[in-house]
Amino acid sequence: MATVTRFAPSPTGYLHIGGLRTALFSWLWARHNDGKFLLRIEDTDLSRNSQEALEAILEAFEWVGLDYDDEVFYQSRRFDIYKKYIEQLLEEGKAYRCYMTKEELDALREEQMAHGERPRYDGRYRDFTGTPPAGVDPVIRIKAPREGTIVFEDGIKGRIEIDASEVDDFIIARSDGTPTYNFVVAIDDALMGLTDVIRGDDHLSNTPKQLVVYEALGFAPPKFYHVAMIHNERGKKLSKRDGATDVMEYKRQGFLPEALLNFLVRLGWSHGDQEIFSLEEMIALFNPKDINKSASSYNLDKLLWLNAHYIKNTPNEKLTMLLKEFDVDIADHDKREILLDAVKERGKTLREIADQIMLILEAPQSYDAKAVKKAFKGDAKAILTDFIAMLQTWEKPLHLPSDYHAVLEAFVAEKEIGFGKIGMPLRVALVGALTGPGVDEMMAIIGADETIVRIEKAVATIEV
């Protein structure tokens, strides 16, 4: 049997990284087995659906490159299918109409809690044959087993047994006729031929209810894998502040999709001590049975480290294209290769790379006060002035960083000074701060004429 997995988000909010990790695990297992990966939008809650959220989910899938098979499935377009199965269960006596009002249900719960019992529906309409009360639109409840246990083998957690008394006759259709979550999920998973359902363990409590639906309709259940949650570095539930934000926010912050997927696959899954995985390696090596039982920990430093790795290994042509989204267009810059090679060794995100590029290309309008205090002291003014003179009289071509490095070497040798004596004030003169790539690289990028202009401007600010 071909492997079929799915990811089934609700379009009521953005796709966060916990959801993306679940999607990635499901996608990898399908691709590992040359199977199918389906995308299903669970939009039966019509009042809470958001078109903006739906578009963000689809955009996120396109950005990270997780392709899905078949068309996107929308539960809101499948109500006729669900209605058919509700009628079937009613006809077979496996479901029934419940006329209990909300007030009656609330009173029952209060009474049960007062006696220290777990609040639950008491099944009073399970075998009801009398005259329905007037003015009450009934819900439809499924007949859950009253004895024994509900058992399934979880691919991560092992054998799970739930006493049947833990599952009451839950609602499968509301009083307005709309079907409920656990009912439609079970039907869709069955009709779409799901063989493996990989999802967060916050869904573990839903599985017994879905198994009740499978049993009632005679469907074979899939293999379930319930993945432990992602925690922050303090072992608590991941919050927005920790990184549980819109997947597309990672794009806006300058992360590469390859880095994000590599980061997510290691949150709960491993292959020896390997940290860096290509997508092809993930597909070849991934197996959900190797997912850890315990929660994984979100580590921003590791994500930044991975992102820096992928940036360094991104071809300059592609990097040029990506930087346009951060308002940096260097496609026609004559020193583009030197510029990118200089900055991509230091930037951890595309945004940082973009900032470093503009730091070099735009002449400083001001100078960092701390940098000035550290660099523009002593004989810095004289040293910079003399360096201008050497640049102006240098007879060899000045194009590459190595050409400018030769000037620097000649200068420190002639003046009999340490490199820091020219390096620090020169750096501040070029970019206004003690940051950026090597000064030889920066001079090669902006050229000798611009270098001289910037040094002269800086010299004019230095008080002797």
C-alpha cells in the first residue's frame, strides 16, 4: 500500500513553526516512501475562517518548497459527504438525536462536579424513543462503547489504552447541522486513503474519538504518530516571543527556507550527531519511528548558526536576487562578487547581510561616539592624512582587496607602526563604526577615489 500522509491546518490564524514541523515530518515520510502528501484545509468553522490566514498558509508552503499532491482539499466544500455518513449512522442506530438543552447540560455538569465526578454527557437520549421536546433543535451524538478499552499503537509513544468510560457519546453534528471536528477528520482521513497521520500530541485526546468514528463506519484506521511539543529554552510552552510566530515572519527576518527546515527536522528527530541535512538527505534518512518521545527545545542560536551556514553556501547570483526583497539591488555593481564574498562570511541573516552592504556602499553621515573615542585619538589624524597621500601616489593598479592590502603593508612598514594604528581609524572613516569586513575589502569595493573622500571627511572632524 502506498504511503499517504497529510497536513491539515485550520485557516483561523497564521502557520507557526510547530505546524510547519508537523507538515515537514509528514512530507518527508511521504517522499521517503514515494507516496502522497496531501494538504487539507479544515475550514468547517465558517465563522472563524480567515482568507488572509489561508493565503498565508499557502504562501508559507510555497516559500519552504513543501509541494503537495492533488489539489488542496477544503472541508467546507465536503458537507454533503459528511451529511451522508451522519444519516448512515442514524439509520444504523449507531448515532442518535440528543435534545438536551445547553441549560440542562450545564446543570448536569455542575451536579457532577459537586460530587467530584468528571463532567460528561450522561447518555440520557441514547436510547430515547419518546416524543421529542418541542422547540429544541437536536444535536447528533455517536454511540461510543460503554465497556472495554480503546487501544491503538502509537508510532512514537507505543501502545495507548484508554478506558471506554473516558469517551462519552460526543457530538458529531451541531444543532444547525454542521459536522464537528473529530467526525470530519476521521471521515476525510479514511476517504483520502491516509496510511500515516503524524501530528502534535495535543491531538492525542482526539484519537480515541476518531477511532470510535472509524469503528462505527467500518473504516480501517491509519497509523498514528503523536509528536511531542516544542518548548522554549526554559522548558515551557513556546510563545510568540520565543519563536512561535508566523512562518513568513522568518522570511521577513532574513532566514532561508533551507535553514528553517534543517532546524525544524532536528527538533525531535536525529540521525547520529549530524546537524546539517540537505532536503535529499532528510528524505532518505527520515523515519517517524525515530522521533523522540520527549519535547524538543527551541534554540535561536542554532537556527542562526544554520542560517549563516546556508548563506555562506548560497551562490552569489541567488543571494543577489534574495537581497532585492530587503531593498538592496547590487545586480549591476562592478564589485558585486567582492562585496558578497566579504559580507556573507559575517552575516547570520539576509537582513544582516543587507545592512552590512548598505553600511559599505553608503558613506557615513555620522560616526559612532564610542568608536570615535577609541579610534580618533593620538596621532590618528596625521596617520590618516599620510595614508591619503600614499593612496594618491600609489603607482600600481588598485582593484582587488589584495591590492589595497599591499598598500596597508607598505604604509605600516614605512611608518613603523602596528596595523591597528591605521586599521581602527581607517575603519571608522570608511563606515562610521568599528564594524564591517576587512578594510582592504571595503576599500576595494568603494574604490580609491571614494576611500579618499571618506577619509578626508573623517579627518576634518578630528580635533587635535
